[in-house]
Amino acid sequence: MTSRQPSNSAGNSRNADEQRKPPPGYHNIRDILNGAVPSGRFANVIGLVKDRMSAIQTRGVDWKSVLTIYDKSIEDEPDKGLVMNIFRPELSEIPEPDAGDVILIIYAKVQSRYNELSLLSHRSTVIHMYSASKIPMPPKSAKQALLDPVRPNDRRPTDKEHEYVSWLYHSTDKSAIPNAAEFTIQVDQSRNVKNKFKLLSDIQDCQFCDIIVNVIKEPFDQIGKATLWVSDYTENDAFYKFSWDSTDISEGRDGDPYGYTTKNVMPNTWPGPYGKRSLQVTCFGLHGEFVLNEVKAGAWVKLRNLQIKYGRNANNLEGYLREDRSGFNPGVLVDILSTDDQDSIDQRLKDAVRRKRDYEKAKKKQMKSFAANEGGKGNGGKRKGENQEEKKNPSKMRRMEQRAQKARGIEEQEPEQEAGLDLNESIKCENMDQPVFPVSSILKPAPWTTTVDGQETTLTLPFTCAKYRANVRVLDFRPRKLEDFATWRKNTEFDMLSDHSGASDSESDEDQGTLDRYRGDKVWEWRFSLLLEEANPKKKGEDNSLWVVIDNTEAQMLLNLDAVDLRANPDDLDTLREQLFKLWGNLEECKQQELQNLQKNKQRVAAQQPPDSTPPRPPSSHPTQNVVQGDSVVSNKPFTCCIRQYGVKLPESDPKKANAGKTKRWERVFGLFGTKIS
């Protein structure tokens, strides 16, 4: 460890080279703190270590450490520093510099939290350490002081970076750096931080704790303090109970600003979770001002050092966030948590968001059940039997599908001779060792033989869950314009969850049909489908084509592109067009020509003119690459791909066709997967 450095050594070299700039691509700390690098962008920086927190394991799989560095640009403000938050999957990858050591940081993300800028490590972030005691005086290089990297494969610093480290260390005032003993004490104390975090289900009277919660309603101003309702979607028997049925709301509360205790309250006046899942929190002083000015309904917040005790009615627990009157001022104890930055999201926040998602799904299902009962659609005691029957269906379907696959016959799974098809080598797919299925066999309904009343009966399944490899070519696509291949949906907090599909059912029912669904951030996703035709001329027949849908994940693999607003990004649209040209040749040109011809025909009919006699363009010399599209000839090469068959439930008013439960029927769908344009 280094001891406290005298300031006079800084003064000597300061006069010699006071205006030296960092190496190309680097920023000094003053510029970063002043916002020269926008939040969310990446920056390179070099600084001296003045503080370090010992590595601790997060609730997820990572280890976390925090460094504070400074450089010559802020040496006149000893209280300032740039915080670097380091997350690594292994403890051995966490750097442990001593006081005054120089840290070289490459490709760290700039983040803004609580109106302060700091740095956050990324999996590509490189961190190098220079031992302060071994850094020579400039102009000598600091290469000899470079310590072994914590990750051996990280790129090494250049000579210019070595030279700058020497200059920075010896030209910077080091009076802000603690001595070796003080630094060691600070690091040791950082290991003893008590974990005060609790779920709402675990809080008790007379506790002080940290919680991560969702704000249920807009904070309420009570003159000098703010009241808000929060939930982490766990239950506590000591909480106030909110019921869907307004007649169940019978637990009184004095001074309730929202009128929850009113006997005639309508069910929809309480937007938060029902049951005993919500806590009332009162914030005083600066905490209350911050809540009223910055916190909105729907935000996720971390409340630190929250006092828990019974409220005025002595029946329900409440939370109180008070100002610290002691000499130690921790500042505002309300942290607004971001759900956007995947690299810095607390695992405890992810767990809470996952509980909210599961609750919303269960509530939506229950509300539909309530609505059916209120509308006279319930069947009383028979409902349980229907639910039990629905639970049996998945296992039945699995057995049916397995038997159906066995019944397909070995002759349909024999490999196709592909040598003469001249397949497109730019298109690759998984499972090339699997047999090729003709499109006609993929479309063939799967029979299932069972016994009914002692007699063997063969039924036709609405669909099977199966995967195939096929040789096809593209005949058509939807939507008609490439600009519509990418569509948007509203960004939600559930997007941080790895098991979230991004389906529209995550959007609240209240957003449907209102302008709310257009507010906030948007997430762009691929959504398009292709009409595929059997490529082998020997296998062509009446049933030789099918539509396949391509969802966002499979489209990312196919195109090697992320979805964006294609109308606002013409360069991305051109890249998409080039990729799809490899897949379908001149199909788009033919489709455009067809649309133009239709428009011209309409104009000629309106003008009472004779039809156009222009002959179609000549076909390709390769007969298997030609498909007639209107008056044009599509020229493209067949390719091999993976196709999966599955079923989706659709509404059905005819009870005879409702084979997927009440008012539902199964619809067979095909999807493309495991295929890539190389």
C-alpha cells in the first residue's frame, strides 16, 4: 500500500505539463462528471484510486465492488471523485487496487443515478492497475508498474497510455488519498455492511429495513410529508386488505387520503394488488419533497432505513421515512430504480417484477372468471369439473401427438436426394443430419387411433407439435411492404425478465383502445411471414405450399439484424432488403411490379383504355428457379430450412367447432426456426 503523498511533488511537474491531454479516446474525469459523455454511452478514463469497497456477492450470480477515482482535472475539489461500479461473475476478476494506484478503465458505461454520473462495468470493460510505488517519473514509461491483469485475455495498454500514467500520477496532488492504514480500515469496514433488505412479507413491528417496491398510486401531499402506497407483491397478514368486492372493504383507516374505507367505493378505485400486499409509507422532510417531485405511480423504488411500526389504527403495519437529525447525513433515502439497463439491474428488482407479472396474470384470469359469473355464464358446481378436465388435456395431447408422429410412417422420413436441386448455399439451417420432409407430408393431417365404447376409432388431430427439415423456395411474403416487417409494442418493466416473451398480454387492459399504449418507450420487434413452396419438382402437387410465421427471435437469427423503425432508418431498410434478396431473389421486385400493373390496370379501366400488351420478361435459364408472379417471373434458388408445427387457441362461437375448451378452437400454425442467412 502507498502512504499519503506530499503535495509538493505535484507542484513541480504541474508547471512543466499542466495542460497535457489524455490519450486519444480517453476523457478526463471533469469532462465525464460534466456530462461530456451522455448517459448510456461508453467511456475510457484513467485515474488514481482514493476509495474502494471490498467485493461482495450480489443476490444474483455476480460479485460487486466499487472504486472511487480522481485525476488532475478535479484535484482542487478533494471531495469529488468518479465512482466505478464493477460487476464480475467471478471473485478473481474483481480488481483490488491500493490507495493511490492508477486505474486504466476501457469501455465502461456512463450511468446517471440519483442525478449523479458514475461508471458501470460491462462484460467488455477492461481494467488495468498500476502499482503506485513502481511508477517512474516522466518521461519514463509506467509499463514496469503495470500489474498482471485480472482477466488474462484483456488487451494490454499501449506505450502512449503507459506514458500518460507516469505523467498523471506524478503531476496530480495526492492530498485527497488516505494513507495506507486509513485505506485498509475503510476497506475492512465495507465488508461489515449489514444487509437490511427485506421482503414486505417478512417485515415486522419496530424494524428498520431496506425494501424494493412498486409505487401503486401517485404520492399524496399531506403538507410537510408525502404518503404513497407500495407493494413488492408478497403478502403480510398485518397489512390492510383490499378486496375486489367492495362489500369486503371493512377495515377502517383514519385520515385515508384516497377514500379506501368508503362503503360504496367502486372496485376500480384501487389500482394496486388486491389482498394484503400493499404498504402505506409516509415520507417526511427532504424525503417527502423528493417523492412528490420525482416519484410517479408505476415507478420501482428502493427505500432505505424505513421504519416499520403499527399505524394509528393499531391494526396494520405502516412505513415511515424520517430525516436523520444526527451529524451524519445520508441524503435522500429514496432511490428510483431503472428497469432499462440490463447490466445494472438488481436481482432483487427482477424477482419483484417477476412476482408482479405472475400476479397480473393470475388477476387477469380471475377477473375473467368473475365477469363470466356475473354475466350468468357460470355453471356453479360444474366449474370445478371443467377445470379438472382442462388440466387433463395437456397430457392427453402429448400422448396423442406422440402416437401421431409414430403413425406418419417411415417412408415419409426417408432423406431426399438434394444434389439436383441446386440449393442456396447462403442459407443455413440447424439439424442438417435430419431427414427432409416433403411439404405435402408436413401438411397432411395426423390421424390418431383410440378406442371408444370398445370400438377402435380414428380421429384427425387439429395439429401436432413436430419439427421438420424441408427444401423450399419463397413464393410470397406478408406484410406487403418491407417497412412493415418490424412493428412496435409498448416497453414494459417485464422486458428485463429472461423468461418474458414480450407478448401483448403483458399490456394492461386499461391501455387497450386508449392513447396510453402510445406513450413511453417502444420496443421494436420483427413480425412477418413467408409463403414457402416445395422445391423438389418430383414432390410437387396440389398441397405443396404453406405459410410460415417468423417471430422476433427467429427473425433475428434469420436476418442477423435487430428490429428498428424501418421508416425512420432507411439505411437499416436497405440492409434488410439486401439480406432478403439472398433469400428470395427478385421476389420483391416482382411484387412491386405486380402492384404497379394492378394500379395501371385500374387507371386504364377508369379511362376505358384497352389492356396492356407488353409481354412478360424472359425467364431464367434454370427451370427450377422460375415461378410466375402475375406477369413477372420470380427467379430464386431453393434452400433448406427448419419448420415447426404447433397450435394456437382462437375464439370460436360455434360449440361444435370449439375443440380447445369453451368458446375456443385449435388453429394449426407453422413457423420458421433455426434458419440463417449467412
